[in-house]
Amino acid sequence: MTALRDLLELVRAPAALSVPGDVAAGAAAGQLLGPRTVGLACSSVCLYWAGMAANDWADRHLDTAERPERPIPSGRVRPGTALGVAVGLTAAGLTTAALAGGRRALAVAVPLAGAIWAYDLVAKNTRAGPLVMAACRGLDVLLGATAKPPQRPTPPRGLALLRSLVPSRRLAPPPGLALSQRSAPVRSRASSRAPALLGRLICAPPVPASPSDALAAALPAALTIAAHTYLLTHLSQGETSGTARRRPAVTLAGTVALAATTACQASDPASPGSAGDGAVAARAVLAAWYASQFGAPQARAVAEPSAERVREAVAAGIVSLPALQGALVARAGAPRAGLALAAMVPPARRLARKLSPT
């Protein structure tokens, strides 16, 4: 019987801590953060683990020579078991997406699952590999923007009547009334501001964004995560036999540019709270933290481009991703959620010492 630890190693369990932030970044950008985001994040984790299991099944012959310690070549997990795990997790991911987001979520989850399997079975060892993997992560972010928006509650009848009494704009009084007002006593400042104050107190909640608007708003975050994934996948191509210094040098430059863009890019004015001091500071700090966590191991790989150094840099790129995702969530106007996401980095790093995320 296959041990649980071997299955966790097969799916690279610690790396899953980098996954919920994709969905959170998309949901925050589309102003759709809510309970359904949790369901979509669970769907994303299932699909991610499915891809990891399918990856080891597809590479079982190659791993016999290059990574004999992996669960399949070492005999701890049978190839048929790994394939069954991959198929079962794919089905679970799609089912969870349908339950959490309905047809809108399935419209993204199905292409995402297809891209994951295409990478593992066809594209991984080709030039298109990094692009396909980047597309997987980009679609994962867009999955977060497919959550059903919370329904606008129907106001009580009395509240609706009050709203009808508050003027939406100031109308010019008739000439006769204006003349009489000149001779009327001046009203107190408090009474003159009462309608405006009342209007603010009983104003209707904002109308949720349309599906197309939410996806469009999440596109910059999707491209950011896709760019990180492209750099990480490109770097990982040297993790078994080492690489030239140029590869980690290029990915390091891309990492710094990505962090700077995330920290300095103007916030969406339509996102409430995105321009506040807290949001600006949070995204800047988290982007800098991401750059230091991923950049330092890449700098060491530039100095010594061995397979071990490259694997260390790849692992750092996986476990530091929540810091970048947190910066994107903060940029969308949810700094507390962004900081909570970034808090996954330390436990992910500790778990990576016990179970390899690469």
C-alpha cells in the first residue's frame, strides 16, 4: 500500500501553498473576494496537484536516470497509482470549480486543466514549455475572477422609501420660491447638510462588476503571475545538470523588473482603497520581499550555476510566490488579505525542507 508521505511527495504538497494566491489575486482585482474564492482556491490546488502527479507519471522513464529518488522510479509509488491520482484530482478540481463558480468558472477551469496536461505530456521538454506553464498560471489567476458576485440585497420597504425622498441632484427652485428664500431666515448648517448625510447613510451598495469587467480587471495580475512562472520554468530547465551563468542572470533581471513594476504600477482608481497609504505601503514591502527571497538564490546561482544551486533558486521561486501574490492583492485594495497571503512564505519554506517542492 502506498504511504501518505509518498503521495505528498508525488504531488509536491508544500508547493500548493503558492496556489491559492493566484485565485485571490484574480478575485481581488475583479472585486470578487468572498466565500466562493475559497472554493475556487480548492479547485486550483486540486488541479495543481493533478499536474504534479501527471508530471511524474510522464517523466517516469527520464527520472529513472536523472532523479531516481522520486517516488515512481524508487518504487514507492506505482505508475498506475500516479496516473489515477492525476485523473482523480483533475476531476475533483473541475467539480469544485463548478460548485463554486458555475459555468463561468468551468469556462476557465477546463482550459486550465487542458493546459496542465498538455504541458506534462507534450510541451514540457520543448521550447514552448515555459510559455505553456505561464499560461497555466495566468488562467489560474483568471479563475479567481469567475466567482459569482454577491447578490445585492433587497432593501426593506422603509429604507427604499427614504431613498426616494433623498434628491439625487440639486434642482433649481422656481423663481417665486427663490425670491421668497432670500427673505427667509438662514437655516443652520447642520439642517442644510442633513439630506446629503442621510443619502450617504442609506446609499445602495455598489453593483458588482460584470463577468467581462472582472476578467479584464484581473488580466494585469494574470500577466504578472504568468511572467514570474515563465522565468521560473526557464530557470528550472537547468536544475538536473546545471546551466550556464546567463540563464540565472536573465531570470534574476526579470525578477527585479517584475517586482519593481508590481510595486510602482499605478493602482486601478476603480478599486476601493487601492490608493490608500496602507495599500501602497503593503504592495511595496511585499514586492521587495519577493524580490529578495527569489533574487538572492538566483544571484548565488549566477556565481555558481550548478544543478544544486539552480534547484535552490527554483524552490525559492515557488515558496516566495505568495509575497508577489500578496502585493497584487494589496494593489487591488485589500492590503490585509495581501499580508495574510504573504504569511504563507515562512511555513512553505519550512515544509520545503522536509518535502521538495521541485
